[in-house]
Amino acid sequence: MSSAPSPLPRGAALMARLNELARHSDEPGRLTRLYLSPAHRSAARLVAGWMEEAGMSVHMDAVGNVIGRYAGQTADAPALLLGSHIDTVRDAGKYDGNLGVLAAIQAVAELNAQGERLPVALEVIAFGDEEGVRFPVTLSGSRAIAGTLDPSVLEARDADGIRLGDALAAFGGQPDALASARHEASDVAGYVELHIEQGPVLESEDLAVGIVTAISGASRFTLDIDGEAGHAGTVPMHLRHDAVAAAAEIVLAVEDLARRTPDLVATVGCFTALPGAVNVIAAGARLTLDIRSPRDEVRLGAIAQLQRSFDAIAARRGVALRLQRFYEAPAVACDDDLQARLARAVERQNIAPRRLPSGAGHDGLAMAALCPVGMLFVRCAGGVSHSPTESITVEDAGTAVAVLLDFLRDYAPPRRPAC
């Protein structure tokens, strides 16, 4: 058996493919690849070709996921699912999602080149809709495979009024057969995703990779504050009901609680003053709140505490406040056995096995309804993601593939209960 490549050639090969995939974009001059778009179609064909070269049988499922299967040692072997997504945000980086798909393909290609078969089959999945940019839905691909996709998503429309179901049919999917994408839990051993960290922790600790402990749960709200308009020059300060001043105090209350609470992050991402005139006391304000934690009890407790703080601020300032939740996703704990196996693979590369949560959402949120999930993070420069400045090194790319291969070669599926 020939010796395995060093991280540098492995990384160079992976980076070359990432660069090639990045050329498939819906917009000239920047990377934008939206679900069911022409760029998604051409990227899916390219990825399918690479899967076939790696020794996999390939098909596209009903919702547009590209799936490559590498058979195991026996015909009835359960499948270990690998992969990530190939859709992007607008003006994206090259590595978010794409890295996990192409690294998995490269790992399978090396197994195939050595004639190695494992006690599990391997399925590499290129999910089509993780970002939720084109249509007001998200995780459509992984939800379909997990069997939790609501068929009503077919009625969602993009900014041009195009119905998702119609776009899926034009893409070559099967909107009338979404259930056919579902995998049976008895046939699946687990799901493992390699992904850039999208945060600065690994870089700050000079580590190439890390093991994810959980994918944070998230809640999102809009806050509408109704105050009282008035002339900026004639209403005394103690008689004002200033919606913006109340909103500002709310923003600081959010920041203060998040700073004081371990395992919690909270963000006011949008802030609008109404009517928004320089010489008018604001009659209204609208905010958004995004609050996340890898521990649901921490997130839910913080929400309750913030609601009490908001009510007190509103009462003291004489304004009305409406808080409306528009998104809710519980945290997903990564499987203990998968974490342990990934940690051992990391240690065998002479890297300290750093464990850390993911603050960003991933396809694993949906896949957890089907099977145990695990994730391996790869260091990215400055923790920057969803940006063309997203960056990883050739060496880290090669190391990530080496860890994934080591993990796969050491992997044993969970024992099934006797009949």
C-alpha cells in the first residue's frame, strides 16, 4: 500500500477544486450561488462528476441534493453520511459549505484509490439549500433527507415571484415526490460534517481543527416600540416618550446580559427609528434580536429575563413594546461517540483535541432528527465567513482531509439491537 500524501499536496488538490467550484456563480465578479439557480445546476453537475471520479455511484434526489454513494464491505452495511452544502450567501466566500463537500469527496477518492472498503457505506451529500437566501425557507435539503420537510415549502416564492416548486421542477427535481428523499434511520449510522469554524477561537489558539460539541439553538424576535412624536426643540427631556431612547436602553440591556452569561450570545442586528427625522422625537422604533446558546436552558432563561427587563424599560419610559418571535430552533448536541472518535483522529495528527460549540446553524440541525451528528471545524482567518475575504490555508485544508480519513478508517458503526 502506498504512503498517504502529506498535508500540503492534499491541501493543494482540495484548494484547486474549491477554486474551480467558486467559478460557478449567478453573478459576475463575485460568488453568489442560490438554491435551484443556473449556477447551482452547473455546480451540482461538477460535484457529481467529481463524486463519480472518486468511485461513487451518484444521483440527485427529489429536492436537488447531489448524493454520491461508496459501497461498504457488505451490501447491508449502514451508511455514514458526510457532506455539507453548495449553496451560498450573496457575495460569499469559497469555503463555507463547499469545503465539507469537497473534503469528503477527496477522502473517499483516497479510500477508493487504495481499494479500501469500510464496515459502513459512505454517502457524500451536497445539500442544495442551507443558507435560505433565495426562498424564505432554509435547510430544505437536509430536512428532506431527515423526513421533516413540510411540503408547504413548495409554495414559497423568491423575490421575483417564482414558486419554489416550479423552480425545483425546472431544476430537475421532483416536487411531487419529496418523500422519496427521506432516509430510513435503520439504514443510517450517523452524519459527520467538516466545516470552517466561522469564528476566531481555533485561530486564537493556533489550532488547525476542532471538534464541535453542539450546534447552538437560536431564537429571533422583532421588537416594536411605540412612543410619542414631538418637536426636538420644544418638548422638555423629562416629558418625552422617546422610542429611540427606549430602544437604545434595550440594546444595552441585551449586550449586558449576554456579556454576563456564559454560553450565550445576543445580537441586535437591525435598528430603525420612525419617522427618522433629525428634528423629531421618534414615535417608534423597530429592532431585531438574535439570541443563541448551545444550551437551550440558558437561551430560554435569558429570553425570560430580557422580557422582564424590556417591560421595565417600557414602563419607566412611558412607551409600549411588542415582542414577536419569528424563528425558533433548539440546540443540537453532537453525539458523544462521534466526538470521541473525531478527537482521537485529531490527536493522531499531533493536534490538541479542542472542543467548542458552533454558534452558527448547519445542516446538522435538521439531520439530528434522523441520526447522531458530529462536526469537525477547520480554522479560518480572523473567523471571517459569509464574505469574499473568507480564508483558510492549504496546510489546514490538507490536515482536515487527513483527520477525516483517519476518522473514517477507525470508524465502527453502532451495534444494532438483536431482533
